[in-house]
Amino acid sequence: MPAHGKHRRPRRRPVSQSLALVGTGGVALALPLITPAVAGAAPVSGAPEFAARTVSAAAAAPAAVKAPAAPAAARTYTVVSGDSLSLIAQKKGIQGGWKGLYKANRTAVGDNPSLIHPGLELTLRRDSAEAAAPKAKKAATTERASRSERRAAAPASTGTGASAAAPAAAAPAKAAPVAATNYADNLDGWIRESLAIMGQHGIPGSYDGILRNVMRESSGNPQAINLWDSNAVAGTPSKGLLQVIEPTFLAYHVPGTSMDLFDPVANITAACNYAADRYGSIDNVNGAY
């Protein structure tokens, strides 16, 4: 008899094997049955194939690109008869006033901002019209919020008897409004009122500088008019306390003052505004300007 020995097991192949019985004329044959791998089986996490598919999917997704907003078109204004840079700046709410408007249109206007002719097309800066409103709106919003906070902080009175009779906490006293200054209707009063307005608009100048130039130009007569110099010959005579021609008055007119060139305060303030732009201050003017 053959000796009992250990039989080695055949090595398993990587493919799955099973037996199928097939009938062949009464004899059953054992045939190997190969089972294919399940289609679509998930690969091992971290395998190179998985990483490749992930990268490919990410690359396939189109990136959302935000298109830049188109800049707002610059606005323009066509000059009409009677216009001045000051009036246009005031009407259109130009940030920086007539100086900002002149700076944006210096090439078109030329060296003299006092002289602009009808039909001239001016460029208005994009932020000019929106610049005037935010400060007032913000102040109103702050004031409403302040009033709401004061109402919320005030305790409600619900008691009866002695506690109800107790006076409520006194509200903070409001500051008394500052009384309007009354200026004398004479040269001294006109200069002092002009200086107050100039201070509000940051226009430099002193009492002595204004007085010196007024006495030289008009001897203190607010109705003075020059009918003989070159300005008069050109049809724009010098008028008022500081002998200002009408185009210059309109270009350098300060909002809040009269539009009458002969008005003493308006005349002084516009002339000082012009002198500040050309000479730094009315104090630097010591002759015809």
C-alpha cells in the first residue's frame, strides 16, 4: 500500500473557482467555473485610479467667473446763457464746488474759470451728485437712533399713590439755540458778516486786508461802477465794493449770499474767494487784481 503522505494543496489562483456538474451520458464531470469580478466594484480608497478620477471631475466643473461691473458713464452738462461754474456746481451738487468742476474741465474752460460760453460741454464727475446727501442722511439717522435709545431707557410709570405722584426724572436739557448775529448795515458790518461766511467755507482773509482793498477800489461805496477801463470797454464793467466783473462774481459766488453783484456782503465774499484762488488771500492783494 502506498504510504500515507500529506498532499499539497494547489495554489489558489486570483480568480474565483467553483465546480459545476455537467451531465455527459450519465457521467458527471466536475468543471471549474470562473466567476468574473463584480463590475463597477469600488477601488481601494486612496488608490491612484480614485485620485485621478477625482482630479478629472474637479477639472471638468467649470469655474464661476464673476464679470467685472462696467464703470458708470461720466455725466455731462451743456452750458446755457447766464450759467457760471458756481451756479452749475451748486445746481448739480458737485463735490468740491466750482473748483472741483473747474479742475475736471480745465482743458475745455481754459485759464479763466470766470468765462464760460453757452454750448460748452462740461464733464460732471461721477461721484458729484451723490456726495451731498449722505452726511445729512447719516445725521438724521443718528438723531432718530438717539431718541429711540432715550425712550427705551426711560422707566415706565405704573405705580399708584405716593409713587405715582413722584415727578419723572428730568429729561436732559437742550442747549439753547445760538442767537443770530446782527451786523450793522455799514462797511464795518458788511466786512464782519463776510468774514463769518468766509470762515464757514474756509476762505482766508482778514478785516484789514478787506478794508484796505475796499477803500482802494471803491472808497467804501457799494454802488461804485467803473465805466472807463478795459473791462468796461469789453462790456463787463467792474462793480461794487471790490470792483468785481459779473463773470468773476458768478464763478466765485459763495452759496448763501445774494446773487446781486452790488450786494455788499456777496460782493466782498465772492471777491475774497477769487483772491484766495489766484493770490492765496485777499491779504496778498495790494493793487489792481
